[in-house]
Amino acid sequence: MRALISALDPDPTHAMEETIWAARNRGWPGIEERLALLSDIFELIREGTP
């Protein structure tokens, strides 16, 4: 629930940081791989696509 609430924060950077923190502390199986994929996607969005 905390990850979902954190994701709705109006500050996108804070939302991302808090959501990642909540997900890691939950200990979901495979979370590190999923977070790595999301991080790659976030970088592509931030840089823009050609």
C-alpha cells in the first residue's frame, strides 16, 4: 500500500524514490531486476526518444 501511495506523490522525483524504497523494503521476489528495468525506462523517458 505504501508503494501505491508513494507513487501518487505530485513530485515525480519524490514519488519515484519513495516507491522504490517501499518496494525494496517489502522484499518482493525479483524486485531488484524489476527496479533495474524501471530505471532504464525512466532514463529513456527523461532523455527523450529520438
